Amino acid sequence: MLKDPTIRITLPIFYAVIALISIPGNTFSLWVLLFHIKPKTPSVIFMINLSLTDLALASCLPFQIIYHAQLNHWTFGKRLCSFVTVMFYANTYSSLITMTCISFDRYLGVVYPIKSQIWRRKRYAVASCLIMWLLILLSLWPLAATDLTYEVKQLKITTCFDVLKWEMLPNRSAWAAFLLMPFVFFFLIPFTVTVACYVCIIRKLVQVSNQQGNGQKTRSIYLAIIVLLVFIICFAPNNFVLLGHILHRLQGKEGYYHIYKLTLCLSCLNNCIDPFIYYFASTDFYKKFKKVIGQKVSISDPAETRRDSLFSARTMSARSMSTGHGEGMEVLRPSLQRHESVF
């Protein structure tokens, strides 16, 4: 792998393109989310965390670009190698889990728009983000506390996290736990939850569309399918290749690390897609974006009409249920309006 010309050429180019697209896109998205969207709903909190995560991951890419461009030779020291490695994988896991939180929040908003109000609150979203980061950093602590550089004398290079020493952990069982637990808790479980949430969302939208007898919700159904496909394309190949590589190496066999390094690019590709899928599909973000660039959102705007009409029937149903309760309706109406957009 260290001498593979495909990896030495492909990774720097791919990471450079991702950084050039991801940094300005996520910076703009974060600016709009922080200063131009109020109130800060749980979805907005998760989107802010996702933007910060994407920016932190993109900040690690220049080091990776230089490292691979120098024929996999690390020249920045042991501590920076550990720091960049932890940052890279922590933000990869954070991005994946945050998208799972967004999908679950959307599931509650679509399938249980009224009952879920007690749980869809800002403080719960903030607590979820903090707990998520705590668990991720704890799981990656062995990387932070270890020298991840390795001198390959035959090639006259020093690698960073590409060659690991067996003595980093006490035994083979510890290696199995260290490598397999992140796969289960930071990919398999979030992956299953995300798939289940989007399947339920699509099914609910199809049912509502059939009941209303119109095709106004088709765009949102397609959007849910696209998000699900992106989740599978960006994260599934990398994690399943890593699983196969781990199982082979634990048995003392040749692994698939060269394939894993190439599929790692797909995980970073998600950074470029997040601003377009999650943010520009949000009604609030869409309105603020148009306002920031100096364009007015007219009532007759077809795109806006499709978004606002998505849950009009459900909103009217909720209002009729709340007839005679004026004070309660004032609390529910803003939240119901925010649910008019699936994403």
C-alpha cells in the first residue's frame, strides 16, 4: 500500500477537491444557521453540529494531502500525527451519528408530529451532541495516548497511522474490541436506525400523498431516497471494507488496507454533500438563503410552494384538534409550521 502509485496520486487530488468544496460550503451554512435562523430547533442544533464537524474534518485534509504527496512520509511530529488522526476519525464518526440524529428527529416530526413535541426540544438536542462527542473521544483515547508514527527503514519514510504496532494494545482480544466496537456502535447501529427512519418517513409520505390525491409530496420522497443512498454510498463501503480488513488481520492474514484507504475518500465526500442536501432542503434555510443573497421569496415561488404544502393537510388537522384551546395553539403553531418541511 505504501508504494501503491494509485493511492499516492488519488488521495491528495481527492482530498484537495473535497477541501475546496467543503470549507466554503460548510462555512456559509454555519453562518446562516448561527445568525440567520431562529428559533434554534433540534434540527438546527444538529445541523450546526454537523457543520462544525465537517469543517473540523476538512481542516485535517491539508495534512493528509501533504502526507500522501510526500510518498506517505509524515514530517509534522508524533503529537500532531495523533491529534490529526483523532480529529479525522472523531469527526467522521460524529458526522455519521449526527446524520442519524437528524433522521430520527425527522422521523418523529413526520410520523408523530404532535406526540413528539415533548422530546423535540433544544436542550435534548444539545445534550445528545455532548454525549455523542464524549463517547467518541473516549473510544478514540488509545489513539490519542499512543505514538502513531512508524519508521519504515526500507522506504526511508515515517508513516502516520498506516502501520500500527502490536504492542499498542495488550493482546489480540483488546485489538478486536478496539477495532470492532466502533464498527458496531458508530456505524452498524446508526446505519440501521437511519435506514429504518427513512423507510418509515417514505412510507408515511406515500400514505399521506395517496390520501390527499396529489403529487406535491413526490419531491420530499425523492429527497429522502437520495439522502439514504448518499448515506449508504459514503459510509457503508468504507466500514464494510474495514470490517473485512480487521477480521483478516486478526487472523494473521493479508488485509485489504489499500482498498480501505481508497474508500476512506467516500466518507469525506459526505462533507461536500451535507450543505446541499440537509440545508438547502430546509424551508427555513431556503428562505434565509434567498434573503441573504438579496432575492425575495414570493408566495408564488414554485419551490417554496412545494415545501410549504408538504404538511398543510396535517397542519390543518392539528389546528382542528386544538380548536377552543387558544393558548395551547399559540405554542403548537410555530412548531407545526416548522414540520411543513420534511428535512
